[in-house]
Amino acid sequence: MRKLLMTSATLLALAVASPALAAGGAAVGGTVGATTGATAGFFIAGPVGAAIGGAIGAGVGANAGANVDEDAIDYARHHRIASVTYDGDLRPGFRVGHGLKLYAVPSDDRYSYVYVNGAPVLIDNATQTVVWVDG
């Protein structure tokens, strides 16, 4: 029972920290993903689980935010619009509501953008999820 509680607490702590750290790019995301996967794997299945979890986590973490086009980021940064207020920690992977007014990125129809709490945020049009937050 104690092992289960420790595993749950560790996974919760890592789940909260990982998306924010992974948003920095592929190198940071891969490192954070590997650490998260290895730790979770170790608590669940011991040393073998740590090796497998680390490898899987590195791949997943490296892909978080790594495929966002720099032109889309530059466009959002240089075409400021009215900012909306969000009381919380906005991270990649969050799904946006239908009532939020999004603005097109003309050079890349995969993305729209919005300013939240004064910072540009890119949204994937196909999934309506946050893929990049400046900061």
C-alpha cells in the first residue's frame, strides 16, 4: 500500500511539472520526458520499468511543442491583439473552448493564435489544443 501511495504522489508531481518544462522545446522536453518516464517506470516495475519508461518518456517529451513552425510563432509575437485573462497556468495540451475568439496565422493554416494574460498562445486548429505558450 505504501508503494502505491508513493507511486501516486510521484506521478502526480511529475505530471504537474512535465508539461510546463516540456514547453521549452525538444531538448528540454526530451529530458523531462525521460526523467518522468524513468521515475514512473521505476516505481511501477523497478529497474526494468525505469529503463523502458525513460526511453518512452524521452520520445514523448521531445515531441511536445517541437513541431511548431517558427514562422507561426513569429507572427503571433509580432501581431499583438487584445489579451484575454485566464486565472490559471496555461500549458501545451490544454483544449480551448469554442467561445474563445481565435485569430488566423496567415502563413500557416494549421494554427490560430490568441493572447492570454499578455502572452501569445498558438492553438492547433485541428485539435483546438494549445501547442505553444510564450514565456
